[in-house]
Amino acid sequence: MMEEIVYQRSKYLRPMLTYYCAGCQHGIVSKILVELAEEMNIVNNLAICYGIGCYVAGTMNLDLDMFPALHGRACAVATGFKRMRPNQLVITYQGDGDCASIGLGDTLQAAARGENFTTIMVNNQNYGCTGGQLAPTTPIGMVTNTSPYGRSVEAQGYPIRMAELVANLDGCRYAARGALTTPAQIRQAKKYVRRALELQQQGHGYTFVELLSACPSTYKVPFDKVKAFQEEHVYPVFPTGVFKEE
Ligand SMILES: Cc1ncc(C[n+]2csc(CCOP(=O)(O)OP(=O)(O)O)c2C)c(N)n1
């Protein structure tokens, strides 16, 4: 009987173990990136500037051109890179701690300047790689290592919704938020990243895609409760969709 191959791992995803925790969705973003790089035929013209977080180890899984920035500085580094190489497609790959906390100024200024690159911010609602501390994106009530009684408005204030915030800036042409748990969410998230890259190809200014990842190691719930946890605590705070397209 002939076997029909219906799916193959992208050759740009290295055949090696991942360093991500079980259930982490950074790896799904890796898959989206290599698939889009192949499908859009941009492998030789793509440069990914990554910040500091769990995803630093994950970069080893990708056979794409990548370079690091200091924690929070990816949008500043990518600005210089893109201005020197305007024909190259540039992505900053950042966590919510990297992009929305220490790097918030860099992100908003790049968006306001209308820099022509794409930021992918993976929002796992905490600082994952340093052990699960509270981030600007931690929902009210969520327990982290630095909010053991749950985030409270009195102590830590409100979470920041980055996609909506960036969408308010004139230099931002595209802002969307996707999720990565169900196959339908993953397909939609890939469409958001593709659209951002297409707009960048057309020279349309700053494009931003926030992707909601689970962080089972720090959620402190069993794996089979992660989806329910996201539905109860994460999606109500961070609605998915396109917030700006110009
Ligand atoms: C200037 C500086 N401050 C602090 C750190 C420590 N640090 C490393 S990663 C990180 C947070 C990463 O969180 P996030 O960007 O959300 O990525 P995640 O690990 O959750 O994917 C911090 C605070 C650092 N490396 N450099």
C-alpha cells in the first residue's frame, strides 16, 4: 500500500531535543516561524533578533539567521539592523517581560517611529526563564513566585495589554493577538504573523503580533487543567483578534 506523506517537519527545524518545558508553547511559535519562512520563500532574507528569556535556548532549534540583543533591547537593535539593511525582513522575538517590562520604552518608541520590522511578543504572563516572577502581563489574581497571594491591584497594579497599546501609536500599521493552544488558534496565529510579514514586505511600518503561550511550569496547575486555566484567567484579560490594520 502506498503511504501518502501529509506532513513533514520543516528542514529549518533542527532534529534535536527542545529545551522548553513540557507544555510550553514557545516551540509552536518556532514551528510557525520555520513554516512561514519556507512557505513565503524568505529563508535567505530573514533575520530574527531575539531578546532574553526562555526562547534563547529555543533558538538552537531553528536553522534560521538569528542574533541576540540585551534584555529588552531587541527593538533598538532591530532598528539599527533594519535601517542598515532595509530590504531584509526583520523580526524581533521577545517575551512579555523582555518586550513589555524592561523593553517597554524600546518597543513603544520603535512603534511610534514606524520602524519597518515585526515584533513577535510571546506572552506567557510571567518571567518564565528566571523562575516565574510577576510580569506586566500577569492577570489580576494570578499566583506567581513574586505574587504568592495572587496579583492584586493595590500591590502590583493592572496588567498591560500590549497589542492594544501598540495599536494606539501612529507608526504602528498592524497589531494582533493570537493564542497557541488549539489547532484553530495556532492556524489563526500563523495567519497573523504572515500578515505582519507581508505588510513589512510592502514597507508599511511597525507590525506587532502578541501570542499567548501557556506556561504550565509556573501556572501551578496540572497539565490537563492548562486549557481551562487559560479560558478562565488568560483569555478574558487578553482577547484575541486584530486591533489595527492600515
Ligand atoms: C539587564 C537584565 N536584567 C535582568 C535579566 C534577568 N532576566 C533574564 S530573562 C528575564 C525575564 C524573561 O521573561 P520573558 O521576556 O517574559 O521571557 P520568558 O522567559 O517568560 O519566555 C530576566 C528578568 C537580564 N538577563 N538582564
